[in-house]
Amino acid sequence: MLTKQLADEIVTETMRRLHRNINIIDVNGTIIASGDTERVGEYHEAAAAAIKRERIVIIHQADLPKWRGAQAGVNMPIRYDRQVVGAIGITGTPEEVEPFGQLVNMTAELLIRHHYAKLQDEWKQMTCDLIVGELLKQSGSIDFQSVDAGLEAIRVPFRPPYQMAVVRFTDSIRKRTEESLVIKVRRLLESNRDLISLHRPQRLLLLFSEAAEERVNAKLKKLKQLLQAETGSFLVGVGSSTGLRTDIRRSYAEGESALSCAGSTNEPIVYFDEVEGQALVRFIPAEHRERLVGKLRPHWNAKLEETLECFFACSLNVAETATRLGIHRNTLLYRLDKVRETTGYDPAVFRDAMVLQMMIWSSPLR
């Protein structure tokens, strides 16, 4: 429980503030850390008594013959989770050092609590990473038994529906580490239903359970504010929800696809359901997409692309498109006729419009 490394840290931190010699003694009464390194390894009878009696033992100069391995000072039991795990001794005249006793003891116990809280966080994060990794593995069947064991260990009630979000970010000027960002995101979400995993450097995975649309959107809104403050830049790709644990991999793949389409929107959070058509185009073999691009490239330019993109966004409504572009209706009709003449595809015909939309998504101008 009280390791030498932790004991050395307590001695260093306490002596830095107190400027008095400090000893840390384990439950067996052995000094395991001290400002006086020659005392390390010695048996400290007074500290052992403090541990056994669970109360302070004060040693005056006149008492030294009664206590083996002791010097004048104050010895206090150290507690963690209501259990005595060792003792801390302050060397010096009791009248001088006793007033510092409670402060020293509190400092030691706080450092121990901080140390084990950090270990607990690291263990929980490692378990979370293993669970998410198992659910997303690309080959073989998922070991749901180990997933359930991990979920039980970290006390996460993992219930459907499920939804994945993939976060890609760059470090801020302050060079904040991915680990600290994971901790901040976990604290922000304030939920024992969600899993946050450091997938790769500068990449986080969020796995929501009980993923009601309202709840997920509210979490992502808070996440956006945090990422704006903590990162240099970021994008979030959100997959669709699913009621099956076996489909969590699909939601993850959709989140990645949404990220790949992020250039078509000004929003940093991209939902797969909103870019599904564009995402599906990316599954068309590259040689077929390149053939389409090569066919239309000679007739393609930025003004044509802007016109078509706005026309399709307005659901082929001429009046609304002209208004958005700030041009006369006849100017728009002229442009659309020009597209039909030069490319052979009529933007007002659904079948042709679909091909032109695919060209926009594959556009060399992007």
C-alpha cells in the first residue's frame, strides 16, 4: 500500500514545506524513506507503537532509552480508507514540531489519496480502452464475456441504443497531452453510461450507451465548447445509433466516414446521416470516380461548382437558388443551360443531377 517510491515523494514534498527531517515508516515499523538517508532500513519502535495503537506517540529526549531506533520528535499513524498503512515521524524537539503534526499528517494522507486516485483513473481508462478495442476489432468474433466483465469492473450499465463519435484534434499551443484531454472529456460528460477511449495519438473515441438523440446532442454541444478551448483545431464524426452491440463497429465506421466528408461543411461536428450520400460515394472504386472526374474536368470551374452546389442545396428550386447566389433568375437559367450543353448532364433532371452531385463530392477543386 505504502510503496518506497510514494514514501520518498511524501518525504520530499513535506520537507520542502517544513524544513524538518521527516521519516516514513511502513506497517512493520521499518523506515522506508527519510530526509536522513542513513536511517532508511532501520526499525523505528516508537513509530511501530503509533501504528499499533493508532495514535500519536511523542518522544522527548529523556524517553530515548525506552525506544529502539527512535529520536526525539513526534510519530503519527497514516491512514488511507480508514486503515492505518504506516506512520510519519518528524524529528525535533516535540514542543517545536508538534504544532506542525496535523499539517504534516494531512499532507501525507492527501498525497496517498491522490496517488491511488490516479492509479484508479489509469486502471479505469485502461479497462475502457480494452472494452472499446474489443468491440471495434476488425477480425474474428467479439469476446462479449470479457467486454461484460470489464463493464462490470468499471460499473458501466451498458444499455442500447449505442452510438459512436470519432474526435480528431490537433494540440493547442499549450501542448496539452491526450491523456489530460481524456480526463477532461470524461469529467465533462459526467456520465457512467459513456466510454471514452484514446484510440490513437490526437484521436478520441466516444461510445454512448442509452444514446437518446437529445442526450447525445447535448453532450456533443458541451464537447464542442471544451474542444474549442483545449485544442488547436478539431473535427467530430458521428455515426448513426444502433440497438445491437454487434453493430457498434458500423457506427464507428460511419463516424470515420463522416470525418472524411468534413470538408463539405463548415461545422466541426459532422453527422453521418447528414453526409451519407457523399460518404457512400467514397466506397465507389477510385478508378470509376477518376473516370467521372476526367470526363467532366475540361468543363468544370469554380463558378459552375458553386452554382450547382447551391442549386442542389435548394432542392432544384430556381428562385431560391438565384436569391442565395445574389443573381438574376435568368442568369441562373443561363448557367444551368450552359452546364447541360458542356457536360451533357441536365441539372434539372434527377438522374443527371445525381451524377453532377457525385462530381461535386469528388471535385478536384476541393
